[in-house]
Amino acid sequence: MKPLSAEVLKMFSEMRRDRLDLHVMFESSGNEPAARAQVLDAVEDLVREGYLQSAGGDFYILTDKGKQALANTDPEKLSAH
């Protein structure tokens, strides 16, 4: 998993949410255009890998695979997978 993808996934755990708005993820990255594009790429990677699922609009939810990754992995080591 790419480091930024791991950071995005960790946002769900840090905010204690199973569902997040894309704009919340943008804000946590600094909300700069380049950072927003990188966050969007990371979200797309996580969806493609099965960790997140689109919930309509700008919302994304953790899949069982995403929840399991967060529950079973030291957050500091998540990006090493």
C-alpha cells in the first residue's frame, strides 16, 4: 500500500468513522490543488484494492477489508504492506 493511501485509510480510524466525505479528506491534506489530486488518487487506489467503497456522492465507506486492515495492523506499519 502506498504511504498516502495508508494515511487516507488511517483517517477513518483517527476520526472513528466508517464513512467519510471526500472534502474532509481534502481538508486534512491541506486542501491545496496538488494535495487534493494526490488524495483523490489514494482514494481511487483504496477503492480498487477493496479497502474503501463509494457510498454515493462524495462519501466513501470502509469495507470489511478496510476495517480488518485497520484493526489488525499497527497504524505506523500500515504503509509497509
